Amino acid sequence: MISNRRLMLAHFWLAFAVFGLAVLLGEWQMFIRSPLHGWLHNPDLYYRSVTAHGTVMGYVFPTLVAMGFGYAICELSLGQPLIGRRWAWAGYIMIIVGSVAAVVPVAMGLDSVLYTFYPPMIGNAFYYIGVVLVVVGSWVWVVLMGINLNAWKRAHPSAPVPLPMFANVAAAYLWGWTAVGAALELLFQILPVALGFTNTINAGLSRVLFSWTLHAIVYFWLMPAYIAFYTIVPRAIGGRLYSDTMARISFALFLVFSMPIGIHHLFADPQVGSGFKFVHSVFTAMVAVPTLLTVFTICASVEIAARLRGGKGVFGWLKALPWDNPQMLALAFSFVMLGFGGAGGLINMSYQLDSTVHNTQWVTGHFHLIFGGAIVIMYFAIAYDLWPHLTGRAMQHLGLIRTQLWLWFIGMIVTTFPWHYVGILGMPRRMAYFDYTGMSAEAVSVIMSTVGGALLVVSAILFLVILYRNHSGSRAEIAPFTFSRAIHEPTSLPLALNGLGLWVGLMMALTITNYGYPIARLIGLHDAQVPAVFIGAKR
Amino acid sequence: MNDHRPRLISLRNPWFTASAGAVLILFLFTVFVGFVWLPSAQNDALFKGLLNAICSAAGVPRAWLSEASPPVQPKAPVSSVVLTPDMLGGPSSGGSVGRGATLALRCTMCHGARGVSAANTPNLAGQYEASIYKELRDFQSGARTSAVMAPMVVGLGDQDLRDLSAYYASLPRGDVSAAQQAHAMPNIVATGSPMRNIAPCGSCHGDMAIKLGAPWLGPQPHDYLKSQLEAFANDRRHNDISAQMRNIARNMTADEINASASYYAGSK
């Protein structure tokens, strides 16, 4: 039973509205640096757009989806109204204020620093303050998720915590801890310069602090998708979850291993020793484990659904799956993109292989395929599944939904596969324009990506239209929302799998072992201060 | 956590011992491989021995590579000015505008009474302080040669140069002509030529971004800009600290030199 529909709808609608705008910016960027358009004479326009696109897609959109979905999970799985409703609204308003404070100076060209900040570039302080507000607003959600879980546990002393809430709180704690790195960077490195207290910055330290956030944030984006894999899809396609325990272990492993690995973003940075780079590389490889566990468990769950529907044979059961069900379609598309994206990720995280693709368009292609593809398509699926329960109106036009998902899948493949390829050809990333003279392979690939991007724009518009039209549909009797049921539903759980204490402890311990020394050494390295490069300053 | 239930953090909890133990073993193994084994496989003195291996892998090698041969001596004098954002800032190092104005009387015959003239000399009004100071220092040291400028700066002290720079920087800049708006920008100014390693002029010299030490070029006389680009290209001028202007000018075509000079001169 949902009692805070408006709160959830507000989160989802704001998320999808800014997502729609950022998709348009992304396609404009793709077009403007393709051979279809002449060279951009003012590259700052491009970097403004990249900064806005990244800030919205990286910070605002997924955070709002995770929050809206998290509040829904909290009420639906615990069966109690949200504790701290006013605080939740306060967090939401903080995110709105923060987003406006961040995006306005970006639009004015005062903060073309890209969403990863790239010190020693320094822009207008309002951008950074805005981002801090967005993060603080989301921390309200983190705290509320913990409070709600603990209240429920006190009321149900020996009952197993529902899997959706276990996973949801894991995502919240992961975000709470991983955002600390960027927060430290903003508060102690960037803002003092942006506010004019000093004009030098320890760029190496700033980058290490940002890497603390930069990789685990990806797993925070991914969590809602994984929660949907485990707790929505098996129910939606008429099956059972193969293993509740495996699901909990996967989320626990994400909590432990997604944090101490961010230095794999700094393989080409001189300020970190090679030993730490190797350690982070190995721990990054460990994150593949919960993903492989998930792929196994979900495939098994899907097979159960197929066999319950009369599927036979080693692979024949695939035909018995409900392919006209949007959740089935979204899951299949997501897994295909996760497979390719994950394989590409294994190359990025390998200390040696990374050097062949570092800072090329390959990397941009990779994270668009994983995040924009595998994860965002599950955000669509979550919205389609929850919407009737939020609006009280049935989802009609399943055909339109299928078209939207197909378009997103095809669009994302057409966009990102050539994007990877130009990276292998050596095209650098973060370029406002590119000299295609004598480079037909690059030119053709980038044009293909631009066409793929156009499909994504169409799909995004379709998505918004479908959700919008649902609000004016006829009211219907919506069956109560349920999450997937496991084959063996837990009756009692070991302490370690009924709470997150152990896993949060391991996450923090590994943060100290893997980040402690590099950060401490860089703090002590006073001659590492470099002059700030002010962006958007008077010329 | 309830008291009557077993404790989470306890050696008797197999979940705790197994997970913490496995993480610890994994960590120790990767540290051994990353800090001892892999560095030892390097054929490099910096990594030989356990302590050297660990320190190098941690990013703090105990010794850096010693210099094998002395640095190559340039054939002609090169600029010895060290550019930093605050080299002219601060109360002790900054120049005095009033004193600079007096000293500048000797400059007016070529550079105009207020830093602007029609004599095809650089316009100094509103030029960046650091850029003027650097060029004056280079004229003094002989890194930049000029039969006219060399005798003019020979008797000046460092504070004189700072004062002159401060004075000219304080004067109002000449009007930027309509031709110099973004839409009229030639490709060489706006985008450079990536395949020939030519950065856009505007990314250092104004209209898009500025870099410390790079002079503001708008407006400057066409003939002066053209002759300087040609001097860089032919290695007759070599006081650009990292040879960036020599490398750029060498790769520019005659048309591009003309186009950029015309653009910054404000003439079509």
C-alpha cells in the first residue's frame, strides 16, 4: 500500500523531466562534433552542454529515481507509511534548489568544468554549492531509509527483512559513504578556491578524492536496476525468484567491493603509486562477482517462469517466455547491454589493457552503454511497473511501451558500438570538434552514433508521452503491488544477511586500506599545490 | 540487534569470520603481488630489493633516476623568465602605475602617448602585465632580439620593468572591431588545425581563453603580427618558453598567417 504517492510521483517526474532535457543536449553534442556539422567556433558552448548533460545524468536523474523508488520500496515492502515524510520533502526541495543553483551558472558559461570538476579548473562557486545541495538532499533519503528499516526491525524483532528493503538500504548506505569523497573534494579543495580564499589547489589529491566517489556512484546508479531484476521482473513474468540468499549476498558484495576500486580511473595519473593501482584493479575485478551471481540467479528465475508456462528442452524454454511483456523485454535488453558493457569494463579495469583505451571515446561509449543502456532501460521498466500504483490508472498501450523499449535498445546499440570503435581508432574524448580529414572510418562511425542518438531522443519522448498519458487514463481497480516471491522464502536469516552492519563495516575498512595511504601522503605533499585555472573568468 | 541473539561481530559468527577473513586474505595477496612481486619483476634498480620495491609501488621511490648526461645547451639565449600567476602580484613585487608612466616617456615615440600608435609597433594599452614584463626581460637578456628595443631596456632595473608593465596594463584597450566578433573568426583562430598540432589562436590569445604570458592580440597591427609569426616560423625569434609558437607558426600556411593577422588586426 502506498500512502505517499505525491512524494514518489514528484521524484519520478522531476527525474524524467530533467532526463528528457539532458537527452536532447546529448544528441546535440553528438551532432555538433560529427562531420554533419562544421567545426564549432565557440567550443565553450559544447563544454557547457557536456557539463549540464553530465550533471543532470550523473547526479540529479539517477539520484531522484533511486530516491523515488526507495520511498516506494520502503512503504510497499515494509507495509508501513514512510517515517519522516516532511524530511523527505525537504530533501526533495534541496535537490531542486541545488539543481537550479548548479545549472544556471553552467548555462551562463561560468562553469564549463564538466561534471567531474577536473581541478585545477575552477568555475563559479554556485555550481559546486548546487551539487553539494543535491548530495545533501539525497543524504536525507539515506538517513530516512536507515531510520525506516530500524523502526521496522524493532517492531518485528525476529522477522527477516524483506529483500527489496535490504537491497534498497544497501544502495542508500553505499551512496551515503561514496558521496563523502566528492564532498571532501568540494568542501576542502575546490570551494576554497572558487570562493577566493586561495588560488592554488592540490589537483592530485582532488582527483583521488573524486575517484572515491566516481566508481561507486556507478553502482549506486545500478542498484535500482538490480533491485528490479530481483524483486519485480520474476513476479511480472509469472515466475519465482530462484534464490533470496543469493540476492542478499550479491547486494552485500556490491556494498563491500564497489567502494575500494576507484583508483582504476587514475591509471594514467602520476600521483598514485602503481601498487595501489594494482590493488584497485584486482578489487574491481571482484565487483564482477555479484554481477555474475545476479546474471545466474535471474536467468534461473526466468527459466522457472518459462517452465511454469510449459517451456521444454535445454533452450526451448526461451520460446515460452512472455516476450510481449515489457518487463521481459526490458530485462533481456538490459542483460544484452550489460554483457557487452561489462566485457568492455573488464578492459577498462585492467591496468595494462586500459592504456590502449584511456581517455578515448571508448570510455564514453562504455559508460553510456552500461548506464544509459543497461541501467536506464530498467528505470523505464520500474516506472512502467509502478505507475499504475501511483496514479491508480492502468497502463494501456503495451504496444507503445514495447516500441519505446525496442527503440531505446536499438538506439543505444547503434550509438555506443561505433562509439567504442572510434575509441579503438584513437579518437580522444572531451573534444568539441574533430578533424576528420582523411579519416573516413571515424567520420562514418560518429555519424552512426548521431543517428543512434536520434533514435534515443525519439524513445525518450515516447517514454514521457506514455507516462503523461497514463495520468488522464480511466481509473481502474489496480491489484495490490507485490514483489517477487522466492522459491524458498526466508523464515529466519543469519544476522549478517538480515542487516547491513557487517558489510558497511567491511566497506569502510577497505576504504581505509585502499585509500588511506594515497590520501594521507597527498595531503602532506605541500608542493603538489598548482595554480587554479579559472573557467569563465574575465578575458 | 537483540541481546539474546548471537553477536554479529564475533569470531563465533561464521559469516563474520568467513567474510572478513576472505577480504583480508584477498587484500594481503593483492598487496603482496602489487607491492612485492610485480615490482621485483622490473629490470630497474629503483625496484630492486624489498624496501625499494614497496616504496616505489607506493609512489614514493627512495631515489629518482640520476641524470645520465648534462642538459643540451641552446645555441641562442632562451627566455629565463619563470611565469607564475602571482609573480607580479603582492605589494612588494607589484609595479607602480605612476612611476611607470614617467618611465614610459621614452617609449612614446614608437608606442604612442597612451600605448597606441599607427607606427606598426605593438599596441601596449591594456596589454597583460605579465606579457609586457616577460618581453622586456627577454629584450634585456637577449632572448628576444631587436635593434630598437635592446638599447631602450639596457639600463632599466627589475622594478622599472614592473612599473612599466603595470602602467601599460592600466591603460584602456583599443576598440575591438566588429570584424573580430565570433562569427567572423577564421578557422585558424577558432579551431586551429588539430591534425597539424596547431591549437586555436583564441585559446591562448583572447576571445576564447587566455593563458599566462600569452599576450592579448586584439587589436594589434597586421604587419607586426605577420612579421612575428614569420620570425617564429623561421626561428629568427625563439623566446617562447616551450617553443610552442615556433612549432605552431612553422606548421601554418601563408594564408593562415594572413588570416590570423588580419583577424587580430581587426581588418578583413
